[in-house]
Amino acid sequence: MIFFVAIVGVAVFSGIPVAFSFGLATFGYLALTTKTPVVVLVSRIDEGMSHLILLAIPLFVFLGFLMEATGLARVMLTFLSALIGHVRGGLSYVLVGAMYLVSGISGSKTADMAAVAPGLVPEMRARGEKPGELTALLAATGAQTETIPPSLALIAISSATGVSTSALFTGGFVPGLVMGLILCALVWWRSGTRATEIPERARTKLILSSFLAALPAILLPFVIRTAVAEGAAIATEVATVGICYTLVISFLFYERVSWPRMLNLLASTASLAGAILFVVGAATAMVWALTQSGFSRDLASIMTNLPGGSVSFIVASMLIFIVIGAVLEGLPAIVLLAPLLLPIAKNLGIHEVHYSMIAILAMGIGYFAPPLGIGYYTSCAIANVHPSEGLRPMITYIVGLFFGLCLVAAVPWFSIGFLK
């Protein structure tokens, strides 16, 4: 409690980066309460960052930066806007759909939102959409798309727990779709009470031309996800295929990336991927220390003996991941808690993929839920809106997302129905 709760909590709320907070707590525990050589901490961090599946992280991060630089995300937006932009709240539906298509490929929710928002936010404002409303929806779509492959959360939980990456990628589609449909229902309900400008329906010729222009870009997410889901390639291989595909179609159809800009993209990739991998390594070392301390055994005893069996365990897990996801900025919560809780879930008869989807969605809700969720403030910064303006509508969307999480938790078929 002193090292892994008090010290980590104080460090995180003091502004110390999460990876250093984990490392500091683990170092203090090993140095002051055990006879284990502290050099073990280094080897455990190294081991945590050395899984082959984690090689996919820098590759997908680079792919996301490349998509933004070549304009692939922009042409997808143009097509969706032409298709449904004329209905009431149409651009809000476009935002939900665009995040579903783009999400996960960049490896960063910030990058996903930054790729989609510039093309939609100004136009939504011009049509009379309230800044707080569009900011809240942007944050909600970030939470909605956490399970959509190739999400970094899926790759991280696969690395930390050994669950099949292919199974996670296959199982993530429908939960993300369920959450998206709930957001669309909320958009329909809320748009009926607001006066916004509705443009004329786009001509069929414009829709067709924008579709043909966006088709090579639209195919990329499906190529990536189908290849992994069908077992044709592992995550690291398909990321390389995606990079090559993007370079080729950008050379043939879209913007070409100059060499100086390519070097900047590579530098940004190294910076972001390095930070992510260090967090994963530090969290892995902390999980090992927690296991050595006997905490995981005590946690297993408490969670297993909850009244109500698997139902109580799932409810408790949802609340834990929401709270920890808000405090630890999302991904570290997955790497820290999943190895401890997933074995308990399996002992209670809960499918590992189903439980993984519950954990990831709950973590996403926490990451984007104010007042602690840093994801909400990131969406405000991207949309250039003060956080106070989006708080009220965000509460509505958080309630909707939580309802969707409960629905996914109650119906395992959403997560495992398409597994072979």
C-alpha cells in the first residue's frame, strides 16, 4: 500500500510521468523491503519492452503519422461528409464514422483526433454546432474506438497477458460498433433539440467522385484488420504492409511526402513509440513486484470470493478500470491490471477476449471522463475549446458509453461471436 498505492498516487498527481512513477515505486519497494538486487528492475523493464508483438507499436505509430501527412484521413472525411452531411446532425455522424475508420491505425488517440478534427470542427461550428457539444462528442468517439483494431490497447494487453492478438483484433470490431451506434442514437436525440444549419443534399455525381477518390484510403483499414483477423499476417507484419501500401497509393493518388518531412515523421514516431514502450516496461516491472509481494494472491482471493460470482467480478472490474484508467492515463492501466485480473476472470469462466474488451472499454471511458481523464482535456485542446464548455454534454455521452459498456459486458457474443 505504501509503495504501490501511496507513492504511485502522490507521484502521478505531482506531475511525474507515469513510467517514472511506476519505476520509483518499484525501486523503493525492492530496495527497502526485500533482499532482491535492485538491478533486477532494469532486467524486468527490458523484458517488458522486448516482446515481439510490441514491435508493432512504432510501426503503427509511423503508419498513423504517414496517413495524416499524405491526406488519407482527409479524403475519407470528404466522402463521408458528401454521403450523410446533409441530414440533421450529419457531421456528428461523420465524426463517429471517421473515428471508427481511422482509429487504432495511428497508435495514439491524440493522433486519431488530430487527424479527424481539423477537417470537421470548423465546418461544424459554421453550421451552428456548439463548441462544447462537438468537443464532448470528439472525446466520446475517442473512448468508443478503443477496441477497434489495430488499437495499441489490444497490442498491449496481448503482450502483457498472452491472449491471441488475432482473437483480440477479431473480437474488437463489434464492441466498437455497439458503442458507435449508441453515440449515433445520442447524436440523433440531441440534434433534434438544437437549431443548426442543414446544407443541401450532395449531388450523386459528387458522392460518387468523392467515393472513388477515397476508395484506396478506405481500403487500408480493412486490409490491415482482415489480414490479421484471417491469420494471413501477424500485427508486426501487417503494419509493414500498411506502411508500404500507404506509400504506394500516396505516390499514385495523394500527396507525396518529401524527404525532410519524412525525417520529421520518423523522429516523431521514435519519440512517441519510445515513451509508450517505456511505460509498458515500467508497468511490467511493477506487476512483477506486485506478484512477488503477494498482492496478486490477495487480490485473487478477494475478487474470487465476491458475492455474486462472475457478475460481481465484472462489475467490480469495470469500476476499477474506469477509475484507474482516469488516473493512469489509459494504457498503463491495461498493462498494470490486466495480468493480475485476467487469470481470475478465466477461473470464473469468463472468456479472455470478452474480459479484455470490457477492460479496454472501461479504461477508455476513464481516460476520457472529466475531471481526471486526460483524454478529455486533449480533445478540448485539439478543438480549441475551454474544458468547462463541454462538461455538461460530456456527462450525457459518458452515461451513454457506460450503458454501452454494460451492454457489451452482458452479451459476450459481441466480443466472441466471430471467433473461430
